[in-house]
Amino acid sequence: MAHDGEVDFEPYRGELVAYCYRMVGSFHEAEDLVQETMLRAWKARERYDPDRASVRTWLYRIATNVCLTALEGRARRPLPSGLGAAGDDPGAPLTPALDVPWLQPFPDARFDVGVRADLRLALVAAMQVLPPRQRAVLVLREVLEFSAAEVAGQLGTTVPAVNSALQRARAAVADAGDAGEVAEPGDPEVRALIGRYMRAFEAADVPALVRLLAEDAVLEMPPVPLWYLGRRDYGLFMDRVFAMRGTGWAVRRLTANGQPALAAYAPEPGGGHRLHTLQVLTVAAGRVARNAVFADPAVLGAFGLPERISPEESTGTR
């Protein structure tokens, strides 16, 4: 296989992007790292030995090395809720912290990567706390289900070292929180809940929004380092948003990180709507438990969303 024909790497691109995303917390960077992985694999294709490892195992070894090199000396990518205590002033200045390399969401529609439960934002954020090699072990063993021996080969280490790293990684991620059950976006009850949330948002009906929230709902807005905890402050902040940007929003439904997500379009004075934010929702126990709101143009661009929708397009967005 290595000597009498080309090895086809392309079928693995989507799952490799998801892997690199889990490692580095940035969709754009993950795409670049996979491109580097493919380039290295192509250059080394004559040395690939199918008797020693499958193409998939070999590619993950290359991708892991590419990611570990990229992560050397790098600060982790957090969400605001991972940096400090919740804010207590819903009227605080919304000053972005552009020096922080924020965690980014994963645009599900871009790649078919199968099961996405292990892509959810809170889990990826928890993984960012791990040292890079522990992060690799956790994803390779728990998510991708490589054997301990395969992971030892991919990392150039031993099976006992892999097992030890996996134990430490599991404990750290469990301590980092959000290990609870998170509902899938395709679940009929989840779709109905998100539909109600969208209608309340479009109507700027804050009391209706608050009724859909968990008691300890989290609202965070990278690159603004502020975050809020609880229905009261969530509602007060939404009052502020609608006072600042007006009512009559348009909302489109999508998914990100295997979670329900919304593209929110703010009304424009002359009619129509302009893209404002991408909101990634966590639904648990029949309520919205968390909303991570992204306004970074690079993040919005990754989802391929139109920047503006006309008045005609603003209806029927659900």
C-alpha cells in the first residue's frame, strides 16, 4: 500500500478537524493543523507501513504531534466562566478582552464527524485545563476509542504511562464540572424548548425567556470576560440588550458542538436584520442551563452565516 499506490487521507479530514479542535479549542486553528497533518502524511507516504498501523492510527499519530507542537508554551483557551467569579452588575461595561485566546465553538454543519456528545462546549473547555499530553490521551482513549497500546505508539510512550495519564485526566475533567446529562439538539422536547426560546427572543419577551431557564443558568459572552449566574441576572442583562438594540429580532436555528445553537439577527433602522451573535445553548432537565454567546466575526464567519437578512427573509426563520 505504501509502495504501489497512493494512500487516501481525505476521508479522515472531518474527524481529524474535530480531534484537533478538542486539542486546541479553535476551529480555524484546527483546520490549519489538519492541513499540516495532511502535508506531513503526504511527504511521508512512502514510509507508511500498513503492517504496523492502519492509515487512521498513523494519521492520528501525526496529528497528535502537530497539535502538541502547536500547544507548546501556549495559554489554554477558556470561556469567561472559567476565569473568575460571576458578575453581579448586569449593567457593567461590555469591554472585550482581546488579549485572551477564547475558546471557539465548532460548526457542526462543516464536517460530518459522527457522534458529537464529546464536542460539547463545557467538556472542551474542561479539557483545555489539562496538560496537552493528558488531553491527547483522554481524547484518543475515551472519545476515539484507540487502545492503550495504539495511544502509546502515537505518543511515543508506554502503556502504563498512558493508563496513568488517562486516570489523571478523567479526575481533572470530572472536577472541572459539567459532567451531567446534556440533551441532544434533535430530541423533540429540546426542539420544542428551543422553539419557545426563539419566539420569546424574537418578541423581546424577557419574562418568557426567564421561564425557560434553569435556576442557576449561566450566560457568558466571549470576548467580553463577564459572565452571569442565575435567572435574575440573565433576565436583567437581556432587558439591557433589548433596550440597547431594540426589539423585533430574527433568529435562525442551527447546531454547534452537538448542541442547539441560534444565530441572532438584530433589527436595522431601515428594515432587515444584521447578524449580531451566535448563541450555543446547553439544555438539561428540560431547561436552558447555559448560553455561550459569541460575537467574534471570525467565529461567525466559520458558520457561513449571512451578515444581513432582508425583511422578506426575516420571517419563517425557525
